Amino acid sequence: MNVGAFTLATAPLLSWVAIGLLAAVSALVLGFGLLRRARGLPWRAIAFAILLAALVNPSMVQEERSPQRDIAIVVVDESPSQRIGDRQHATETALAALKDQLARERDLDLRIIRAGKPQAGAGDDGTRLFAALDRAMSEVPRQRLAGVVMITDGQVHDVPSGDASALKEAVGAPLHVLLSGQPDEGDRRLVVDQAPSFGLVGKELKLTIRVEDLPLPKKQEGGPTAQARVTWRKDGGTPHPVMVPIDRDVPLPVVIDHGGPNVIELEVEPGPQELTLNNNRAVVVVNGVRDRLRVLLVSGEPHAGERVWRNILKSDPSVDLVHFTILRPPEKQDGTPIRELSLIAFPIRELFDVKLDEFDLIIFDRYSRRVIPQAYLENVARYVRNGGAFLEAAGPSFGTPLSLARTILPTEPTGDVFEEGFKARVTDPGRRHPVTEGLSGAGPPGGEPTWGRWFRQVEARVHHGTTLMSGDHDDPLLVLDRVGKGRVAQLLSDQMWFWARGFEGGGPEAELLRRLAYWLMKEPDLEENDLRAAVEGDRLTVTRQSLEPDDRPVTVTAPDGSNQSLTLSPDTGGRSIGSLPIGEMGLYRVTDSSRTALAAAGPLNPVEFADVRTTPEKLAPVVAATGGGIFWVGNGKMPEIRRISPDRAAAGRNWMGLRANGDYTVTGFSETPLLPGIAALLLIVGGLLAAWRREGS
């Protein structure tokens, strides 16, 4: 409906300065006439006034105005903390009541913004209601904004800061908050105060944790300290319970035992008051890194491939190599005086007793049992069983009584050594094992490899372990085995150096040795039987690596505790892969009854669950600056809504106000001159004639 409004307008025929000068001259003339007591002075004053009014050129303007509807914005918090208890029900009930009351307002539009729902791939920003409000207000003229209503639990993490005027300007209208929870809520939470992102493999790492019962109780001097049980486990392994005092920082030592991600899960038992158990759990991911890879290389006797081993190991800057070559066995008798020998004594005790555990990997290259006594070889066996890594490249002496057979090696020699050209072949298990799967030059299954030949192999029988490569007469060439907590690899040839020299095109000796070394040191990516999970966008991808085909489905446990079965499809090598869509942020657990994998969607310890109690404190400064009000609606009681003028209070006891701005747009106008030119001229002439006649009579 259009409404008419009248205003007075002017369009001066001369500049205001000229009109002012003319008015001054008129005043002087009238003043002189007043001194002379001229009888026609009033008529002259009327004539001058009409003249000045005609020069100002007044007119009456009538505007056709179209009233504009005010806009109220309602921001509905849909963050995960709103799902606690009856908050979601209270929120929807309050929203329905708002819609019902505001539907009766004829000049008010309602815009509902739902915000706070976590998105896959989003950062740990918490609940960002004001960001959503800013986007909504960018489309609303400020002069039409009646007010803003937020239905939330008060845990908002992008509240603007500043003084009262800045906060008022940021919103631009009364902000009212409807709290969906209950006053005086209590909750227990587990806080990880300090958690390094990286840790050295084999070293102890200290986390700092704290258990808090909110609201924090007042400390009593001399009183007993309450305790809570915290259970932690690493990589889905064995749980470790520990008792910790409430509201105190407690160091928690954890040993980083492998490279790559180490997932540490922590959980505290429920407290006397609980809103949710989500913040009773925490997850820390520590990436294990190796400071320096200490390798002991013992060459039994000089040969053409000795420098190849040394060059490959020295080319890796992360390898700290200790290399000894036994140039003269102790039983050698050639009459050379001892004082003329330029050799040093082999430090057997220092290497194989005192400092043995300092090495990450021990390599015996063409070593025969002549220099190191049996007692020290037993130390090497103990070192492997306790988690060490051992690699032997066997030479011709392995087929003799001086070999290291019947120690910790997975094969036993037959006594034969073949010295004829052959090409190493990857076995069927080798094509599924990460150490040899996809090696460059291996050729297709059953096909001919493209790498060069070797010319010596020690015949042996495998009594335990897995054969990854075969050689002459299909005898085992590369065998891997697990011994106790450690690992052993055996290469039944000393001629890998042909590949390094590029003979017949060479071969992938550097890549093979790198994979061997890292498998021996338990690199997770090279595990032959493993289960892995990763979140990619909005999907969870599960990969199972196995030496034998395995079609068992895996069970996926979502952060909310629900289970879902997933069937994996065969892929290249020994891998089977499957994926499923995910819609919830948190830690996903995947298991196939023998192995467990963990994957995190979004932040591991979201700020959203740091404190889930309903609180008015975070929004109170903005509400006070804008003149709004805070109301608890968790009990179902809604405040009354009133329309107010912009200069009135916007909130009171059990009521909140929305401004009636009275904004409009002008759809048309008409202008009527109040003193047309002809009429003004006639009036001026008439006034002057009247003055002349009065003075002449």
C-alpha cells in the first residue's frame, strides 16, 4: 500500500548570497521609511517579502511511499554439542514458537539460518554462528533489520571482540539468545595439555594430560584428592589403565616403537556428572622419526661387491654406517711379522657385546664363522629376538661347515654352490609382499625379468620364513623371517653388485636394499600383513595387505559407536581395497578380527567438545552491547515477542523486542509551486500601488 507524504522544497532563482544581499537592501529601505514615518511602509514591506519569496521559489512536494517489511534473522545452532540431551528438541520447539508468533506480524519477514553442522574436510574452527550471520546480513539492508535471534547452547567460537560500540556496529540490531540447555550443568572431560607431533623411534615420549570435573570444585586445603582411571592404548593394542588425580597435570610416558603415525587413544572413566562421553576420550597422533639409522656392516672377506654395499648405504644421508672388513683371519699363517702388518684388531667385544644394542641393523656380507666366537654370535641372536634387524648376504662359505646356519637364519645349506648364469625371479608370495612387489624389471607373472643375470647362488632349504625371490633351479634366493620380536633377511648370493655395475642393464639393487632395510626395521608401509585406513574427503578408504588372498569383510566402527560391514575388493599386489561414505567427524576403527586400523575424520580432539555445558557467558558481551536479552528455553518457556521503536529498550523480563524500523521506498512524487511567477508579479505590483496610493492621499 502506497502512502502520501508532503514536504516543502525550494528552488532559488538566484544564489542565496544574492537573495541575502537583496534582503539586506530591502531592510535598509524599510528602515529609512520607518525613520521618515512613511504611511505606505506596510505595503512596501509586503511587496519586498513577496519579491524575496518569489526568488526563493517554494513548492510543495508530495511523495508516494511504499512501506518496506522489516527482516528478523534466526540463527539455529546445529553443532554436535546441540545433540546432547534434549537440546535439539528444545531448539526445534523454540523455533516453532518463534515462527508461530512472528507469523502474526504483517510487516515482518523471517529468515532462518541453520549453521554449525560439521563438514567433511573442514578445520577445527568450532561453532561459527557469526560467520553464518555475516553472510545472511550481507543480503539484508541494515535499516530493515529488526533483530537477530540465536537458538544455541552458548558454545560459539567466533564471537566478535571489541568494545561495546564495535560490538553494536558488528551486529547492527538487538541480538537475543535462546539457550537450549539447562543452567548449572556438569561434565567430566579429558584434556591433552601437551602432545608433541614427532618423537624419536625407540625413545620415550611424555604426554601431559588432565582430568577436569566441570564446573571446577573449590579446592580444600588438606582434603583428599579425587582420582579417576585413565586408560590408554597405542595403535589399537593392549589397554593400559592408570589412576590420575582430578584437575592436575599428569605426565604420561609412551614409547614410540615404530616410524610413521603412532595413534595413542586415551579415555577417562565417566564422572559424577556427564553430558557426553565424547570429551572423555582423546586421540594423539605422534609421527615416529628415526634420528640416524645406525648400520653395522661386516664383510667377511674382500670381494667385488663389497664396495657396492658400502656405496648404497653411504648414499643415504640418514644412515650412519660402521663398516669392518676382515682382511686377515686369525688362523692365517704366512710368516709375515706382526709388527709389519698395517691392520687393526677386530673390536669383537665392543661391537657384539658393549654396543650391539645401539645398532638398528646388522649386515653380514659373505661372513664365515671364523673370527667372531660363538658366544658373541649368541649375542646377535639375542639382539634379533629382542627386536633387532639382521641381514645376511651369503657367499660360497655358507655352503661349508663355517656357515652361520642353525643360528637365526631361515635356511639351511645343502652344501652345493651353483656358479652359472641365472635371472632372479619374484615368487608368487613375493609379488604380494611390499618388499618385492612392483620392482622395476620383475616382468609379468610367469614372464621373463628384464634385469641382468647373476652367476652364483648357494643352494639351501627353507625351514621357516617366506621366499620372495628364487634363482637358479627355482631355489630360494631371498628369504624373510620373523624371529621373536625381530626380523631376519637372507640373500643367498653375493652378486647383487652385477646390478649395481649395470651388467646386462643392471637392476633395482638400491630400491630392493632400501625396502629390505626398512622392512627389517618394521616400517608400517612395508608390512606384509597389515590393515590400514585413511579418510579421503568424505569417504573412508580401507586397505588390507596380505600374503594370502583374504576375502573376509572388515567391521567399521563409527565415532558414535555404530558398526558397519565393508567388503574389500582385490587390487594390485597383495592389496584389497574398499571404501564407504562417512558423515560424522571423529575416530573410525576398522578391524578384521585379527588386526585393527584407525583413521580420523576432521580434528581428533575437536574444540566443539572441549566444553559442552550450556553457557550465556560467551555471548553476553555482544547481547549487552546490542541491547538484547538472554533467555533459557530448555524448560519449554518462551519469552514474549514485542515490536518496539528503534529508540526503545529491546528486552525485559520474559520479553524480547524486534525493532519496527518504518523503512520505505519512494515510488513517485508530484511538485506544486506555492508562488507562481505571474501571481508573484501581480502581488508585488499591487503592493507597490497600494503603498503609492496610501502615501499620496
